[in-house]
Amino acid sequence: MDYLTRIDNALAFIIKVAVTVLGLFIAFSMVGGIVFRALLGVQVFGLEELVLMAAMWLYMLGAALASRERSHLSADFFQAFSDNEALHDTMRLIATILSVVMAAFFVNWSYSLFSWGFEKGQVTPVFGIPQYISQGSLLVASILLLLYVLRDFIHDVSKLFRKAKAVAQ
């Protein structure tokens, strides 16, 4: 398990660096575009398509990080109505199972979009960058989401088994 933790930590580090670089690129590109257009009267063609691609990757990698840290949005309203820890664990497991199913659908859908974009050969108007590069962000994020919710599923099931074993003893 230590091997998987190392891979996960290395991947998280790479994603955090990418998110930082993409965020800086987007911020400086937007400011640069405004400065060139407003102050210098020069239109920077193609900047929007670069920012759009960077934003797609930024959002999708950010979503993968949120999934990794289990800090994405959730509606755990059972905790507000009940103090029963077993109910909380069971509802968390049900939510994780639903997340696994949805993540599998996301992988399928994003793969379909990516392969369609690859087959069609669509490119951006100014730089001719293939559209499947930005569509690939959806595929990468959905695969990471699936891996992280599978990890959460294994964790939630083992937690329930440990508690059931402790009660039985």
C-alpha cells in the first residue's frame, strides 16, 4: 500500500504544480490581453483559445484534487438529523457507491467526446490546436475521479467491516 501512496502523492504534486502554472498563465494572459487591448490598442488574436484550454485543464485538475482530498461538494444532511454513527457510515457508503457509478458514466462519456474530437480533427481557429487537447482534460479528470471514488469505496467498506467486527467481539 505504501507504493500506491507514493504514486498518489507524486501525482498530486504534479497536479498541484500544473494547477498553479495554469492559474498563473490564465491570470497573466487575461491581464496581458486587457493591457494590450485597452492601453495599447492592439488585439491579441488567439489568446482566448489558449486561455480557454488552460481553463479547462485548470478546472478539471482542480476537480480531481478536490476528489482526491474528498473536499468536493457533498450533501451530508443525515449528520444534521441523526447522531447514529452507523447510519452516517452507511449513508457515506451509499453516496460513494453512487459516485462510483456516476464516475464510470463520466469516463465513458468523456472518452466518447475525446474519441469523437480525435476522429473529427477539429482545431481552434487561430492556432489550429486540436480540440481533443481540451477535451482530454475531461477524460483525465473523470479517470482520476473514478480512481479516487474507488479508493473511497474501499475505505468506506473496510471501515464498516472494522466496526462490525468490533461490535461482534
